[in-house]
Amino acid sequence: MLREYFRETILLDQRIFLWINQKILCPFVSPLLILITELGSGVGTLLIGTVFLLVGRQNDWKEALKKFYFSLASAGVLALILKKFFHRLRPVTYFHNLKVPVRWIGLGLDGPSSFPSGHSLATGVLVFVLSYYFPRGRIFFWLWGLLVMFSRVYIGAHFPLDVLGGFFSGFGLTWLLFSFIFRRQQNVFRDRQNTFPRHDE
């Protein structure tokens, strides 16, 4: 029962990819989506997050950057582990083996493993961090996440489940870090301040 459900889910995932890949093509939009997919890379995400936090968090930018960098590094480790575990072929390779032509546009691929999408995983971290520090821009940040995920499928780099799994893995990991690890560190630091009062008191 579970195996059949999993099989049907994978087949649906492949059908959605083929529909996007073969039915949706706009020469005017393609360059924009290629740019978005490059900005959604690890380096692009690092730069975007750094600029937002440096400009928008004037009082606590150092602490915010530390948390962002640690979350992004942790997400990178998680991506490596998941890719080693799942070994899912990228759409181009998978359908090439089946003699099914698919469109591929953009730059080179980072390795043969498709699940999870590293771009989407990093974007999940970015969306959480920016939504946490700039809640008024939450809708904009989520729209950016959707654009990055769609761009990865559009250019032919990933199946839809790859980007969804990547995004929510990054988002969920960062939520755990902020909810437990970072909060616990803040509580310990606060307790130390209370235990050791300042000299000028």
C-alpha cells in the first residue's frame, strides 16, 4: 500500500515536470528565470541575506549574520547527507535513459543527484531568516522562494518534489535552530549576565 502510494507520487512528480518542461516555454521569461536560479544558489543566497541583514539590522546585525551563516552551513551539510542517501537522478539523466527528450537551459549542474535541490534548500534558510527579522516583508520573501523553486524545475535541473523537499528541509532546519539551539544560547547568556553583574552597578 505504502509502496504503491510512493510509486504514484513519483509518477505524478515526473508528469508535472514533463508538462512544465514541454508545455511552458517563454523566450522572454527564460533569461529572467536563469538569473533567478543563479541568485538562488548558495553564493547568491549568502550575498542576498548578508545585504539584507547588514542594511536592515543596524543594532544586532552581527548576531543576525552569525545565525544566518550557521544555518546556511548546516543546510549545506544536510543537503550533502540527503543527496548521498537518496541518489535520485536528475531529470535530464533520468529521461535520457528512457529516450525521452527534455529541455535543459542554463549553466552546468552541481553533481548528478537531484534530491533535494540545494538551491531550494538554501532558499528555505533565507526565507525563514528574512521573515524572522523582517516580518513585514514575509509575503515578498515567500514569493522569492516560489520563484527560485519554479526556476529550478523550469530550466530542467530538478523535479518538483526535489525543490519542495529542499525548500522545506532548509526552512524546517532553520526553524529548529532558531527555536531551540539559538534560543537556548540566548537564555544561557542571559543567565550569565544575571549571575555576574556588571562592574558599574
